[in-house]
Amino acid sequence: MSLGYAEKLSFIEDVGQVGMAEFFDPSHVLQCKIEELAKMIQKSKHLVVFTGAGISTSCGIPDFRGPKGIWTLQREGKDLPKASLPFHRAMPSMTHMALVELERAGILKFVISQNVDGLHLRSGIPREKLSELHGDSFMEMCPSCGAEYLRDFEVETIGLKETSRKCSNAKCGAKLKDTVLDWEDALPPKEIDPAEKHCKMADLVLCLGTSLQITPACNLPLKCLRGGGKIVIVNLQKTPKDKKADVVIHGFVDKVVAGVMETLNMQIPPYVRIDLFQIILNQSLSRDERYINWTLRVASVHGLTSQLPFIESVEVSFSDNHNFKDAVLDEQPFIIKRRTTETETFDIFLKINYSEGCDCLSTKITIPFKYEVSTEEHEEETIDKEAVLQSLREKAVEESSCGQSGVVERRFVSEPRSETIVYATVTNLRTFHCQQSVLANGDLKWKMEGSGTTSRKRSRTGKRKPRA
């Protein structure tokens, strides 16, 4: 979980039980439970998954209530845990991607999450099949028209407060708000209503990495029982709902889910992260009309005032036929200004250097410069964005590398002359390989890239409450 998020929450004396002991099922018991869970999933007609912070600990995000959880260490007066990556660069775990495959196969019908890390959306779970009960640190919403905006940076506020941006809908323009709830905030109907609906329809609710202590969220899985549904809990700590569950599995979530996928003979898809940025080239005649003044900007697609958290610096150079001095732009906004004659043509070479948390170091881009007077006021090149994105994903997986880039949007404005090119670039690639082998002592050994554990609590019509 984001340490920033924990610090932004209002102070509350009682956050429920923390420092909870962890339990591990013996290897042979764990394997039997994994096989039993796989059979239950295989038979399920309406599987709902309910997730907590425990599915994200393997992503480098600390939990809250575990032995080294944020609230546990706070209560003990110790230093907070260190995140292994910047929060905005956290990548979905093996469990996140396994859920994507189950959804694509038509087995998983709905996901309910208490997490605010946005990793379910990043992984590829469709928004209409996801309830983020406590909000999303990377999401802004328009209170007027309901539009949602998923950002590549962590939104600066929590508690449904106004942010510094506005709705981009020309007919709206209202100030946006963050979506993350504080302790006093009620669960939004947009999230809780479909969650309740699907839990009532579920024949199996699988709880992953949650201590089930935050009300009313923790009571949602129980709604399947009236219709004859079953509950399975996978968590390292004991939970208040264990007695209601048909199966309780004490083990790392990633290990359990990997075992289930192997038993079902299903592959866990790779995660390919694609980030967007735009390059804006503005050109104008000087007053004496002898020169072209031009400005090149590398900017966020979320607005010119937004930061580009995944870009560290931009190196600018030019083709040999020009005497412009090279430049290194290492502070945002990334802007370079120059002047040339009206008839000159040359290439601008950009080396986009990525920041910590990206798997690739840089991407190189060439921008041809030529001053032309357009007859059209506005032009937009037709590009199949989804086809470009899919091609980038496939190429990254095929080459087992990242750094590939492609143009997904291109716009021209004639007066003043401006060209905007939106680039998509592969900044992270994560593949998952799990192989089960029995060692001499009977323990299970798993080979995987990725691993996970934890959770939280909130009131629908009043305060979010931790269970004592």
C-alpha cells in the first residue's frame, strides 16, 4: 500500500487488530487444499473474487496488519516499512494476472477489491467487472458527469476532495475529485451496489489476502451463503469469517493461485505496461518573418501541468546539417526553444530516459522538422490506437524486452502551427512461470516471478470501522 495514502488518512485511535500472527499450512495439506479449490472453481458458475492488500505485497507494496505492516509498526513506534518501488511503478502480481485469465475464460464474473493501488485495472480487469470499494489512488472522477480518469501518477488528495484538474468533457468542465475514501466516508453506491449484487448471485466467493476486518466490506462475501454459495479464504492470518468458510487456506496468495492455475491447466498471462506521453511542436514566424521560432515540449497526456513520473530526463540532439547545440532536459516541464530560417529542414533526435521502476533505460524518437503552411485549420491523422497497443504488447512478449514505442495519435493545428504526437511506449514487462516440484523433504518448491499477502474496514452509511 502507498505509504503516502496511509499518512493522508485521518487519525483514528482504533484501527482494529494489528501485528497478527501468520500461519502456514504444511506442504501436503496446502497441496490438497489447492486441488480442492481448483475443483470448486472448475464447477463454479458464478465466481466472485474479493481481494485485500495481501495480493499486492509481492508487488512491493507494504500491508497494514501483518507483523511488518504499516499500522503494526506505527503502533509499536517503529519506522514505517520501505516500499521497494515508487508506488506509481508497482506492477500487478501473479495473482492479479491469474484473475485476468480467469475473467477472459469466462470463469471469473466479478472482482471486489478493498485496495486503492489500482493494480486490478492496470492488470486488465474490465472496469465494469470491478468494484474498488475504497477508491483508487490513480483515479479521478467528475462529480457532475461521472467521467473517470485513470492517471499514471498518484492523485494528490484523498477523502473525495477536489483536485487541481477539470473534466475534459467540453460540455462539462467541472472540477475533478479524488476517489479514495477516508475513515468518515461512506462506500459509494456505484461500487457497493454491484458488489452486493454479485455476491448474492455467487456460488463461490474467493477471498484473497484479506484479514476481513473492515466493515461493511468484510460482510459482502457472506451474502452468497443465503443462496447456497460457498466461501474460500486464502490468507496468512486468521480472520473473523473463517468459521463461515468452506475452506481456509493459510499460505502465500501467489503460491496458492499459481497452484490452482496449474491444476486447471491454465497459463498466467504476462503483464505489459504501456505508458503514454505527448510531444508538442509549436512553430511561429518571427515579427520580421525571417525566422521560425519553435518550441518542443515532452508532456503528460493528462495535461500540460501534470508531471511525467516515468520520465527522468530528455536528451535533445539534431541532424548533422544543423548547428543547434544539443541539450539535456532534466527538469520538468521538458521544453526546448530554438529559432531557424523558414526554408530549413532537419531532424530532431530525442532520447527519452526513464525513471526508477521502469525495466528499460530509454527510448529514441526522431521528429522531422519542416515548416509548412497548412490549408486546414485542424487535421487529425486516423490511427487505430488499439491495434498499435496490441502490436506493442505482442512485440514486447515475443522479444522478451521492453522499450518499444509507437504513435497512437497525431493532431495538427494550422494557426498558430502546432503538431501533437502521442506516443505509447512499453516501460515494463513481467512474465510468470510456475513449476511445481517435490523436494526430498516433501516441501513444495515454486519457480515464479512474483509472490503475495493482507487487508482493511469501512461503513456504508457512516464511519469506516475496524473490527476489534
